[in-house]
Amino acid sequence: MLTRTALLKAGYSRATIAAMTPVAERQNRHSGDWYPLYRVQTETRDDSGEKT
């Protein structure tokens, strides 16, 4: 799960992020503010190194 900032740094556009549905929220321990977390599909590899 990634924050909006992490998604932007990973190359996602603002429009793409806006279209995503948050799957959880996390609280900032300093400010007490809540912010959304987004799930992104990651590429996995099997034991042979092939993408799945």
C-alpha cells in the first residue's frame, strides 16, 4: 500500500491517483491527520524468473 506522494514519485499521474479507490487510511503520528493509502498491483516472478 502506498501514499499519494509515493505514487507520484513512482510515476503515477494525479488523474490516475484521483481515479483510484483508497483501501485504508493511516494517521500521521505528529499532526494527527488521516491520509489515504492505495493498493497497487506489483509484478511478481516465479522461481524461474518469469513474470506472472
